[in-house]
Amino acid sequence: MKITIFNGSPRGRKSNSNVIAESLLEGAELAGAQTEQVFLIEKDIKQCLGCFSCWEKTPGSCILNDDMKELINLYLESDYVGMATPVYNMYMTGLLKNFTDRFLPLVTPHLQRKEDGSFYHEGRVKHFPRQFFIANSGFPGEHNFDVLKKFFENQNLVLEIYRDCGEALQATVENPSLIEKINQYREHLKKAGSEIVQNGQVCGETKDQIHSKLIRDEEYMEEANRQWNEMLEETDC
Ligand SMILES: Cc1cc2nc3c(=O)[nH]c(=O)nc-3n(C[C@H](O)[C@H](O)[C@H](O)COP(=O)(O)O)c2cc1C
């Protein structure tokens, strides 16, 4: 079984998104999966031109020449695919949005109607991987994920991870209780990764554990502001 995560943070390997993704993949590996994380910032991904050549002139393939061919192959050969992003202006990063726009060649042009009255484009391939999603926000609070949650509603994802206070994930401060919480959080993520491999789903208890609070909002705010003040003093701003 192959599990791939496409990480859409511009911070790449140093991102909070990576802290979450690598723990999940560690658990999946322990359960026997082959795993890979792709840092989109390291790839050449041009913007979709909206020319619809992939539907008309070269059906099923994009006319742009960049890393997307290789990435779409990796996507299709995976059993499970995760997309990871920080919240940027209440949504995903441009990097991840740009990447997902480039999946247009995988669907056919004709409009199809679902029983519920909504419209969709049918896939060109028989087998699409099952998906999961990872987001982390800089602000405290569930509401930071409202737009993303709406977007993924009814998409039957295996798992959705919404981590608020994301900047706490790489705590460098001497705060033993936070470090303990982060270690526990990583263990819960590992468990989720293993469950995906073993059961094709994540149980309610693990989902709840993943979404338990890391740090009190007030404490997070105070620590973030203290660190900013320190940094600004150093740079004399
Ligand atoms: C351009 C920009 C826009 C952002 N917009 C939001 C936002 O709307 N809501 C929020 O909670 N955090 C926002 N953030 C903060 C990031 O979500 C936060 O720093 C996150 O932990 C970064 O994760 P990463 O290390 O995985 O990139 C924004 C950050 C940047 C640089």
C-alpha cells in the first residue's frame, strides 16, 4: 500500500504542516505502508492557463511542461493521498490551490448531474486514490477552518485534520507541559496513520484525540506576542 502526502506549505520541510504529516506517515509505515511526502515548494508547478487543451486538443494531458506529469503519476499510483496546507486567508495556500487546479486533465469535459441536483465532471481514470486532508492555522479557534470544511463537505475524505494554534507545534520554549502535549499529539497522529493502513478508516476516538486542545488560547497569544516582541527588538524595528 502506498500513501503520499503533498505538502503545500511554502515553508516546506520546516513547516508545521510537516510536523503533522511526518507523524501520520510514520504511523502508516509502522503498519506496513510505503510512504512519501512531496514538498510542492521544491517542484516546478506552473499555473493552469485555463486553455482547456487537456479537454480538447490533447485529451487527458496538459500542454505545460513541468513536474506535474510526474506528480500526477505519483498521485494515481497511491492508494491514499493527503493534501497538507497552512490556512492562508481562511483557505489553502496558493501553492496547493495551484497544484490542485492542475488536476483538470484527469476529468472529462462534459457536465454530469448527480441525483442531488449538483454538477460534476466524470473522471477519466477508473481508480482514484482515497483522500485525507491536513490544515493548520496560526490563530486559535475552529472557525479558522470554516471555508475548508465547507469545501470538503460531502467529499467522503478518510480523515480531516484541523489543527489550530499551529505555531505551537514547533515549540522552542521551555514549556514542559506543551512539549508533553505535542508528543502526545504526534502519537495520536501515528495511530491515525496506522489505522488508515489497517482499517481504511480512522476511529472516532482517534479523531477526537487529534482534535483536542494543545494549549490555552490566552497562553498561546501571550507566547506568540512575547516571541514577536523579542524578534522585533533584535531587528531594531
Ligand atoms: C500570507 C499568510 C496568510 C495567513 N492567513 C492566516 C489565516 O487566515 N488564518 C490563520 O489562522 N492563520 C493564517 N496564517 C498563519 C499560518 O496559517 C500559520 O503560521 C501556520 O502555522 C503556518 O503553517 P506552516 O508552517 O505549515 O506553513 C497566515 C500566514 C501567512 C504567511
